[in-house]
Amino acid sequence: MLDKNVRDFLSTAMSRELTLCQKLFELLSDEQTCYESQDIDKLNSILKDKGTLIDQIEESSKHRLAALGIKPLLQNHQSLFEQQIDGETSLGNQWQSLKDVMFRCKVQNEINGKIIMLSQKSLERSINIFKQALRPNNLTTYSSKGKAQQTQLHIRSAKI
């Protein structure tokens, strides 16, 4: 059984972290919309706000864990925290809600990462097309193994 002051502190900290994580999820969703609409101006603002929120969440988490003597760098800090609050139904419910929102943030962040990756690949393809257009005497062909290679355009290469 935890001391009432510790229990109250943990409850307040998790409530704050839950609010911050919910805001983070909203920002991550807005970030996806910006990537899809290519709204760079709004994206810059979102990225700055996202960084601030993540810093606040990490700071709160450090204090919450420190209240139980747990170092956040430990690989098993979550399970240690869960062990410490075991039997505290209210704290357990808050912790589960916080984990649920953190998971949603993780999934949304992965979606955003995939959008960025696809955009980068598309940009690379576009750049390659422009490079190809700037070198009209070269032609990109592919080997039997599918590897791209540059081939000089000559009258000889146009033989049937």
C-alpha cells in the first residue's frame, strides 16, 4: 500500500501525462494531415509543439518514476512501476489509460514515419527523372538482376 501523498502525486502526474499524451496524439494526427496536404507552414509549428510536448511528458514521467525510486533509463522501468502500483485500483486504471493513449501515439507516429519515407522515395524518383532529362545522351537500363545502369545512347544501341 502506497503512502497517500505518493498516491496523490502519482495520480496527479499520470493525469497530467494523460492530458499531454492526448494533445500529442492530436498533434500527430494534424501532422499526418499536413504531410498529406503538404502544408509546410503549419507542419513547422506542429513539429515545434510536438517537441515541447514530448519534453514535458518525459519530464513528468521522470518525476513520477522518481517518486518510487525508479530510474527511467532502466530497461524494465514500466514493469517496476506496475509492480509498485499493484493493488492500487485507481492508479492502475489511470496507468492503463495512459498506456492506451501512448500506444495510439506510437501507432500514429509510425504512420507519419511511413508517409515521410514514401514521400522521400517519391522525391528521389522525381529527382532521378530530372537528372535523366538533363543527360539526354544517357539511358537508364536494367540488368537481368534488376540493377539500374547507365547506358550511352549511340546509333549502335538502336539496332534491332
